[in-house]
Amino acid sequence: MPRPTTNSTYWQGVRDGAPFILVIVPFSLLFGVVATEAGLNVLETLSFSVLVIAGAAQFTALQLLTDGAPTVIALISALAVNLRMAMYSASLTPYIGGASLGQRALAAYFTVDQSYACAIVKFEQNPGWSVPQRLAYFFGVVTPVCPLWYLFTLVGALVGASIPEGLALDFALPITFLAMIAPMLRTPAHLAAAFVSVTLALIFAFLPYNLGLLVAGLAGMMTGAQTEVILARRNEARLS
């Protein structure tokens, strides 16, 4: 079997990222519409997507600001939603940490749920890939995802309120996260974190400004980390 090249891993990434088009398009279109309805102009809406490039955080901040929440609450909530990006980065470092500073900066910018979900699975399956091959795959996944995020944010902002209310674009958000997260719940730590965060999100749904999500997210991360510690200690005790 021929050794993969950077070109072949790039196109493999493009193929793996292509299915996300089905949800990226309506998701970004919805954001463009919602942002303009909330009072942002077309340039502000597009800049929001280009600079932040994090759909869940964008919707969170926009919804809180629309509801009249203090700016600091909107910022903290958006940052909390995006805390997973720090964990994504730490997880990818062993695989692409040897790249140049510029390459790592570009990869950091394009680290989104889709690129991480595809990349981490593929990197684990192909430990023999070089750093350039891994980067090529990573940017291949990004190719059909991020440009369309920008484009259809712009389309949504331009079309705005003329989109019929019966066009249920809001299905994209839960489907996107279910499609990405469900296959990654492979360990007891993942399952414990998911269970605790979902349960607490429902229990604390009454809190204002979606603060229940902050509580649930932090508790879920703590639960996952503690579960990993407990399991590691059990394995050490078993081997000793």
C-alpha cells in the first residue's frame, strides 16, 4: 500500500468534512438572519462570524445581548461555551505541535468542532502520519466547512427577515452537535461528563441569562476529569 502524501491526506480531509455542509449551510444562514433581526448590520454580522468563527458561542452571546443581559455576562457565557476549544487544542498538540508558529496559529484559528472531531479520530487511527500530513488533513476538513460558514452568514444577513418563518433552519444546531459528539462518547469519563452536564443544564434551566449552562458545563468538565483520575488509579492498583 503506497504511503499517503500531503496531497492525498488533504483530499481525504475534504471528503470527511464535506458531509458537514448539510448542517453548516442552514446553521450559518440562520445566524445571519438572527443577527440582522437583532439589529446588527451586514458588515457587523459577517465580521462576527469571521472573527469569532464559533457558532455556539456566537448564538449564545447574541441571544443574551438581545435579551438585555449585561455585556460581561454575554462575554463570560460565550467564553464558557468555547472552553472546549482549549481542550481541543491541548488534545491536538501532540499531533501538530511540531508545526511552525504560523501553521499552528492558522490551525488554532480553524479549530472548530468539525475539524477537531475529524482530525483527532484520524490522527489516532494513523499514528505514522507526519506533521505535514496531519496538517494537510486538518486543513482539508476545514476547506468545505469554514468558507461556507462565512458565505452563508453573509447570505443570511442579506436575506434577513425575508426568509419564511416556516423554513425550520433551527434544526441545524442540535443535529450538528449530536452528529459530532455522540461518536466521541467512547469512555466512562466522556459518558459521566455528558450525563452530569445534561442533567444539571435541565435542573438549572430556570437561572437567568442561561447561567445554568455555565454551571452544567463546569460541573461536566470536573466530573470527566475526576472520572479519569479515578479510573487511572484503579488501573495502577490493578497493575501493582
